[in-house]
Amino acid sequence: MARCYYLEYKSNGYLSSSNDKYICKLCMQEFSVDSAQVKYTCNSDCGEKYKECIVYKYHNS
């Protein structure tokens, strides 16, 4: 599993994770924990898909 270095996990609940979010520190966008963007790009189970993200490419070129 390869996770983007700029992806930050933010927990908003003490007993439940229903309000938890991921925040991209590059584009400042918030994603839900079950977001397809996070699952397949930012925190992918295989490979380093985050390197294909347009925002990541722009900031690291």
C-alpha cells in the first residue's frame, strides 16, 4: 500500500469514525474516509497511484 505524503487523516469523533475525513495538504480538499479518490489514488492498495495525481505532479515537478 502506498499513501500520498500529503494526505492527512483527521478524526472528528471519539467513539465513532463516521465523521472522520482525509485532507489533502496540497489542494486543501476534504474527502470522506470511503471516497473513491482516496481509495484508488491517494491511499491505493497497489502501486504508487498518488504520483499520477495532477496536483501531486504539479507540486513535485
